[in-house]
Amino acid sequence: MACGDSIQAGLITNPTVLIYFPTSIKEGQYTLYAPIESYFLRPARVKAANREYRRVGQQLVQNGLDVARDTRLASIDLALADAQARLAHEAIEIREQVLELTNQRLAEGDISQLESISAQVDKLNAAATEGVRQQDVAIAEAKLATLMGIPLVEEPLLPAGLPRPELGELDERALVAQALACRPDYHAARWAVAAASQRSKLSRWTWLRLDGLLDVRSAPSRTGGGVRFDLPIFNRNQGGIVRADWELNAALHSRDAIRDQVVQDVRTARGSIIRPGRTSVFWNGKFRPRSPRRCRSPRRGSPTVVRTTCSFCKPRASTWTSGAAYSTRPRR
């Protein structure tokens, strides 16, 4: 549509022809009206249309970047959901080992019936949690398939691993300057201001009507020219001028709001990337929890080892959660 408006703004208004056919009591008259004002107003119309065209183009680029961002976030959500589902399944195996060991101790008389109930409840809670995690995987997979444009594909999407964080120096001023220089939505707002400014200037002259006139009569000696124009006594497009000025004012406020939003997004992202990034480095570097292999055999594992193994599930979940939180943040 913006391309069509740009083309239409560059066209010249068609001339008008008035013809009186000769009769017995009236001579023939042939009059040509050429709209002169269209030649003067054409540059302003072309500028306004081209700036609107650039605004639409920048907004389309921003929409494409939004789709890429949403797809990346959906991919990371799918990887995180899959990792949590695998951890929930591992937690069920651990809880089953705990329950088996608890039953053995109950049979030997080491614990009472009341003390063994907690192990059964933990196993049921772990099974319920696994069901929830499996549903999270299905939801994340459906969301990713929709963003990729393949919602009807029956083959499952295989999640990729979570990227390892690589922290670096994040200069806030440099990031803000780079965002203001590269963000298409901010450039679209600036082009909107430029287009509104040009329309505001053009609104002062839209009332103008100036036609060049060429009059030809039946007798060649009575051919002449002239000018026809409107007298701006009542209507000088006062309402259109007010509307165009307020549209310019609204475009200016919108541009400033988007600029402030860009600055806030950069500062928020910078502050948010530090904490999960450092947390992920801590879990993956200084402390990488793994399940002890001794717990895989309940006959060989003691209650202390089993409880310690269960306690490792939470740090492992924190590892994947912090890694996913870091991966969803924009990088420099």
C-alpha cells in the first residue's frame, strides 16, 4: 500500500476539456484546463509518500526481527522444558529407589509405617511433576512450530542444547548508542515524524487550485488563454491544518517514547544478563552437580546417599534455568 501511495503521489493531475458543439445560434467552443498547482505541490506529496514508505519498510524489518527473537526464545524454552522433563524422569527413578529402600527398612523394622508414607508421597509428587513437564514440552514444541510456520508437521522437533554463557564487558553507553543506531522501530518512528512534518507543510496549500486555460472558438481569430483559480475567502483548509499539526505532535511524542523504551530495554537487559550469566557460570564451572552412581543400586546405597542424590536435582534444575535465562537475553 505504501508503494502504491508513493507512485500515486508522483502522478500529475489529468487536464480537463470542455467542449460546446457549434449550433445555428452558437459557435463551437473548445476549452482546455491544465492543473498548474499539481506541478507545484507534487514535490511535497512525493516527499511525504516516500517517507511514509521508508517508515513502513523499517517497521517490516522490526517485525522480522521480532519473529526471529520469538523463535529463538521458543527454541530455548523447548530445550529448557526438555531438560526439565528428563530431570523429572530421573527424579522418578530416584524416588522409586528411595521407596524400595524404605520398604526394605520397613520390612526389617528400622522405621515405622508412618515414616514410610513420606517416600510414597514423594514418588507420587515426582510422577505428577513429570506429567506436567511432559505437557510443558508439548506446549513449547507447538509454540516453536507455529513461529517457524510448520504447525501441521507431525514430526517432533528435537531441541538443541542450551548455549554456554560467555560473559564480556558490557558498556552501557555503547550499547545504548548502538541500539539507537540500529533499532528499526526507532528509525520507523523517525521516518513517521518526517512524513508527518511534510504533510503538515503540505496542508497549508491543499486548498490551492490554479488551472491554466486555453480557449479555442470556431473562428481561429478568437483563440486565447487565461487562468482559473479559487479565492481562499472561506475555506483555507483550517481543519486539515490543525489535524496535520496534531498528527506531527503525536508522531514526535511516539518517537520520544520509543527512544526511551529502547534505552530502558538496553539497561534492563544489561542488568538482567549479569545475574543469570554469573549464576550459570557458577553452576557449570565451580559446581556441576551430578548424581552419584552408588544410588543407582538401592541395595548398595545408604539412606544418606539416597537423600543426597535427591538433593542434587534442585541444583541441576538451577543450572538449566540460569543457562536458559542467560540465553534469552540479547547480547552485544
